[in-house]
Amino acid sequence: MESTHFKRDIFIVADDLGLTESINDGIIFLLKEGKISGASLMANGEAFDDAIKRIVADEELISTDKKELLYEDLTYKIRGAIFKVYNALGFGHKESAYQKALELELIKEGITIESQKNIALLYDGEKVGFYKPDIVVEEKIIIELKSSDFLTKNDKTQVLHYLRGSDYKLALLINFGSPKLQIERIINTPNQRESVSPISDNRSLNQRKSNFNIGIHLVLVEEKSLSGIKLSKNHKTFFVRYVLGLIKNDEVERELEAQIQKILEKGIKPQFINSHQHLHLLPGIMEITISLAKKYGIPYVRIVKEPLGSKGGLARKAQLVFLNFLSWMAKKKIARAGLGCNDYFVGFINAGNFSLNDLASAMKLQKKHPDKFIELGCHPGFESPELTDKYRHWRYNWQKELEILKK
């Protein structure tokens, strides 16, 4: 994907890690088959479409008015700036530091802001006082910042009352003080609810989906292509073709962009990008991933940084060493692009066989590094004969993992 020298070096690293058997298997497969299949948006693109149709048809999940969220596009840009600030500074600093950083980031994005603007508080149409929000964005959205252990009901109610006493309809209440960034969307309409937290709010999916922590799982092997290009049947053949310089950047970019656009067309605002078999970590593909993340305002890209102390066979650990090495390189590129990524990952070694031990490992890491992002990789799902037959070679236990998580 990048230079021939790098492909040669990466082949040598793979050889040193004992991965040549996989490479040889892939070459044999290429020689035998001679043809390659496509990629898809998810593990099963058609199943994804059907699921979306079922959700849309469910009036309990999707409102029928088809209205967009208030200032949706602008809010999305603001959220991206918020995540960048949090990823760079972490939690626990003074509110004034976060405010200054966020103002700088918003200005850098070409967004008009006003700091500590005097807003008239109205009673029966008359001015009775003034309120100074931390930031006003594009004369449309109020931003209030906190740096505390958690947001209280009074914090949210106070902002709501500010809105009701003014001509503004939307506020974002942000707490930078906890290990998990908190963003509350508060609206001022006749039928409004005080808080629309993605965790606690029970409104329709159509109204909430922009706030979900939903990501895109990009696929370059095993499935149907959205862009009509031909891609490898599995990750082994893909890696061989990558090393030999047979993977074309423009085709990969076209396919990945088609997958992202399909998600966006469904009204989903993704917050992160990852990929099947972690192929986005490969140099060249990572640059494409970062470029698309910036283009579509996706603030995070997943890396794999799993402690080697995890249980697992020697071959699997060798693969993990390789992925950790790629992630180390990718993290620098992601940071330079102004995007964020997780600090640690748990779930590669035991992929498809998630257990309580994996959960305990993730919790142990979180306790040791309370200021870091720990991603837990798992594959919960409802099994069916069609699913298990098509993906039997994965040897995944979807139902078992779901039951563990439910406990």
C-alpha cells in the first residue's frame, strides 16, 4: 500500500512472528481460486438492510414525523470538537482551561462563537436580568461547561431554566470532570424533556440515534462489495495481496467511503471507526481511514493495544504483537490528524469466546488507568442456523457472549 520497502519490512516482521504459514496458505488459496469476492458494510449487508427496515417500520422505535434533530449538523460538529478537547486534555482540569481549548477548536473548525455573552432573561416579555453562558455558538446553541465528578439534576434543570428565560432553544451541558465524558443535549420546546442523555432517555430511536455511541465496522473481506470492486475472500489472502502491492488505494477508499455513506444515509452519526480483522491498521489503509474519519466528522478510530499478559496460544500472541506494533504506529498518525483513539483494548486474544475473565481484565485496566479509554471487544448476538452455517469458520459463540454480558 505504501512503499515496496515497507511491504518487504512488514513481511519480514510477520515472518519473525511466525505468521508465514498464514501467508503461504493465502498464496495457495490465490493460486487455486483465481477469483476473489467482495466486501460489505457489515458481516451481512442484506441482513443489515432488513434490520433497518424492520426498525423503521416499528412506530414504537421510530417517530413517523421524520423531523431532523434541532441544529443536527452544527451539533455534530460541536460534539466532534468536544471529543478532540477531551482526548487531548483528559479529565479533571479547571473549567476555564476546557473553555479556552474548546473555543480554540471551534474557531479552528470555522464555527462562530461568543464567550460569556450577556443574554437577557425574560419574564412576560420583559427583561428582568442577564445570564452569561460559557459559549454561544452561531447564535443558535448555548454551551455550558462543568468539571465535576458527575452532573446533577440541578445542573440540568438550571440550564433548562436559562433556556426558558431566553429565545434560545438548545443547550449542550458538558462535563469534563469525570473519567467518562458527559454531554447532555437540553432543548426548550413545549413538549421538551429536561435531559436527552443517550443512556437514560427513552425517546424514539429516530430522535436519539445521533447520540448513541455507535461506530462503523468496516469490511474488506468475506462479504459483498458496495462499490462493485473485487476484494479478497479472507484476511490471509488480503494480507498477501497487500504485501505484494496488489491492493489499490483508490479502490479501498471507494469501498470504505461507500460503507460510511450507507450508514450516514440511515441517519446514524457514527462516533468511531474500526474494521473486520483490524485491516484498517495496515499502513496505507490507516491513512485512508483517517482521511475519511476527518471528512465525515468521525472523532475516533480504534486501535488494538492489548496487554501481552492475556491468556492465549503462542500463535495468537504473535498476531497480537503484530497488531500492537501496527497500533503503535497508527496512534501517532491518529493524534496528528486531531482524532482520538482508545488507549487499551481487551478482546483480541479471546475473540469469539468472550468470558468473565476478559471483563475482569478490562475492569482491572480501568482501575489502574482511570483516565484512559479501555475498549472491550466482544461479539454478542442471537444465533440462528443461517448465521452459524455461514460463519462456522469463525468459531464464535455469539449467544454465549450475550448471556455473559446480560449477567
